Amino acid sequence: MQTAALPSSRETPPPAARVTAAPAPATTTPRPAPLLRMVRRHRGEIRAVLVGALSVAAFVLAWHLLTTYRVNLYVRFMNVPSPADVLESARTAFATSTFFQHVAISCRRILYGFLLAAAIAVPLGLMMGRFKLLSEIVFPVTEVLRPIPAIAWVPMAIMLWPTNEQSIVFITFLGSFFPILLNTLHGMATVDPVLVRAARCLGATEAATFREVYLPATLPQIFTGLTVGMGVAWVSLIAAEMISGQFGIGYFTWEAYSLVQYSDIALGMLAIGVLGLASSWAIRLVGRLLMPWSAR
């Protein structure tokens, strides 16, 4: 006789409902302000600007103290104008257009002479570095002419060119030509020959090898030569304008000396320094644009 199965007194309880907790709000780190991010990104450049400003301020302060108290410790500061005197002279000079005409004429001469020197020296240096015979022909002549100072070229330049303007541009050209040429030659000598052989194995022509291998590898030295050449060009220009010029910032400075206007002498010197600094900065800026891989 079969007995019916009794239901178990222990029934399986229903599964408990899963309680899902609400996700905790994510803690987001506040991003720094755009100005703060820019400061962090360029803190090296900002530090350099601040240090440079402090250095210039210290120089002006030392200049003010030495000229105010007429210091005479072997180097005499009795007749040297103070910064206030130079500032007053600058206000007088800036009130007329004569001073700016001198500056514009000097900048025009620098531009003509420097660009002409770069247009000749850079290709010539590349070709001399590539072809040994050309270097053997040209290099001895350049080494003989290179040590001759710009002042020694003034009488010869006056005899060579029909106008003073052309002779001054020629002297400026000579001043910047040799540093650019030598630095380009040095750059060609440092090109890795493995890169040249690799380009030729890949079927590169001579022109393509120059464009893709020699020129990019030589650009840092070329811009070093351009920077040095610009500084020498200003030195040569001022010497030429003082001796044979009738206009320009060099003539302005020499005329101030002849008229015993000491404040104008200092003003002319400061103008030359600022113009030279701006020219070198412009060359470095172009170099950073053409060589982004070498920008620091």
C-alpha cells in the first residue's frame, strides 16, 4: 500500500531581493585653470625672462650708483651720463624723426648685406663641404681674407664702389659672410656618412641627398653661423658708418662724440645693442620654426 509523500515542513525560502546600492559619486580632481597650466608648461621660459629682467635691473642700478657718486677707481665715471640723463636724451631724440631715420637706414643696410651674405655663403659652404676640389680652391682665399678687420676694408670699399651706401653694404656683407661660411662647412663635416650611404642605397639623387640629408643635418650649424654673422655684421656696419657714413646709428653715435654730447653717445650704444638683440632673436625664431625637433 503506497503512502502519499507528505510535504516537507522545511520549505525553501524565496530568494532574497538583491539590494543594489546607488553608486557613490565619483570624486573628480579639479583641473587647474588654463592660466596655471600655461605657467606650468612654460615655467622654464618664464624663469629665464624673470632672471634676465633682474639682471638688467641690477645692471641699471649699478650704472646709476657709479655715475651718481662719480666713482673713480681707475675706471672713471665722472663724465659718464647717468640713466636719467640718457632717458632725457632719448625723449628729446624720439620727439623728432631724425633718430628713427638713422635707425631705419642702418636696418636697411644690415638687411641688404646680411641677406646677400647668407644667400652666397650657405650654398657655397654646402658645395664646398660636398666637393673637395671646390673646397681646395676657395678655402685658402677665404682664410686669407677672413682675418682682415672691417675697418681695414673701408678705404678699399670706397675705391671699389661708386657710392658710400654701396661700400657700407659691402663691408656689412663681408662681416657676416665668413662666419656663415665657416659654420656651414663645419656642419657639412659633421654629417653622418651612414645616412648619406643609406639615401643613395634607396636610390636618392644628388639633389635629393642634399635636400633630405645634408641640409637638415647642417641646419643647426647654419643658424649658429647666421646668429654669429648677424653680430659681426652690426660691428662692421657701425665701424663703416663711423668712418665713411653720413647717416645711420653709427654716424649718430660718432657725431654725438664729436659734439661732446655724452648722453647721445650712450643712447646710440643702447640702440645698437637693442637692434642687435632683436636681429639675433629673429634668427633664432626662424631657426625654431624650421627645426622644431631641436627646439628646447
